[in-house]
Amino acid sequence: MQRSLRMKKEIADLVKNPPIGISCWLSGDESTLNELDAVMFGAEDSPYAKGTFRLKIHIPDRYPFQPPQVQFLTQIYHPNIDTNGRICLDILKMPPKGTWKPSLNVAAVLTSIRLLMGEPNPDDPLMSDIAEEFQMRPEFYFKTAQDWTQKYAMESKPTHP
């Protein structure tokens, strides 16, 4: 019951006052409130500028005591996001390895992911080759990330209800 009330409030807040550069909405069954879709727009000062990135969010039954599971559906070239769209971000993991707290919410998670897009963490990569490139050959990383954005994230803009 408490999870349901919290999710209804979070979804309403996400629709009414979305974080900058992010849209998020309920995609699954309204009775379970466990599937959300999101669109994240690449920041202008990043290689993802003008890109539209789709994400899927699964809210576990034990939310907010467990973090949401978030996955990129759009291919992205990034040291902390693998080719399956999995994201390496501390707030997406439970302690002691992660920093998830029940006081966090979906908006905070999405905002953190968008910040991670613009500021990769090469010290905790999922893609070690991309992390090495980011550190040793940043111009090549930036160009490849721009190319992937052009190829995968600039097709048609998704719409939502």
C-alpha cells in the first residue's frame, strides 16, 4: 500500500515537474506501478548533444528499500554503460557496494544518470576499453560517442501519452 502511494506520487511529480532534460511516464500496468519508460536528452556540452536516449525502469516490489533497475534501450558509447544498456552507478546498488537509500527516488536516479552521461567515471567502468580511451585518448572517445549518438539516438523522437 505504501509503495503504491509513493509510486503514484512520484509518477505524478515526474510528469508534472520532470527533471531537466528528462521525460518519464508509466508504461506498464497501472495496478502494479512497476514499469516506467523514460527519455533522456543529451546535454549540449557533451558528445550526446541532440541525442534522444530511451530507458526502461523497473520498480521492484520492495521499492523504496531496493533501488529501481534502469537500463538504456538506446545504444550509447560510454565507459559506465555496457552494450546491453546496464548502468554502473553507485545509487543503483544496495550498500555496502552501493549508496542506495530509501529517501532517494526515481527523479534523483534519472538526474544522476544524466549527470553520469556528461561526466563519466572511468575509475569504475563497465566497459574498460572505453574507460581507457576516455582517459588516454579523450578526443577519440568524444568523436566515437558523437558518432554513436548520431547513429542510434537521432532517429525519430519518441512520444509518450
